[in-house]
Amino acid sequence: MEIIKYYHVNKGTLQSFITLKIPKWGGFIIENIGYFVKGDRRWINLPQQIHEDNGEKKYFSINRFEDPKVAKAFCDQVLKLIDEYVQKNNPEPIQQEIPF
């Protein structure tokens, strides 16, 4: 697996979005994987769809692993790739212009 895009946002617990390429799956590409950090807890979310319910945003995963052990192993591997990518590339947060 390899990270082919890294978009650093640093917004609350959301640290970045990544695009991941998995050559063993025929070059399968997963876009918009969210990388989150809260305290010493880190995790990823596969792409999600947003729905509004009574004015409240709710997020639902589009894809998932059926086996929790496989999901954890995948997450652990992606977190390792993120660490390696950040150490090698030192991506900077995107600076957004505030209109006021």
C-alpha cells in the first residue's frame, strides 16, 4: 500500500485526508480516508457519506471490513504508512484565508 495524496487539514480531531493505492488489489485506490487524533488515540475512517437528520449531521461509512480483526490490521498498517509519509514529507497544513 502507498499514500499517493495527503491533504493536511488539522481541524479538531481530523488531521488529514489521504488517498491510498493498494497495488495487490489491482491498483485499487481509496480516496478521502480520514485520519483522526484525540489525545493518544489515533484512527482512520474509510470514506463516509453525510446525512442530515433533524438538522444534525450524521456520518455513515460507505465501505467496511466485515471482520473486525481485518479492519484493525488495515487501520494499523495505514497509520504506519501515515507516520512514514509525514516523517519523510513533512506536509504543512493548508492555510485558509479567513474573510474577516
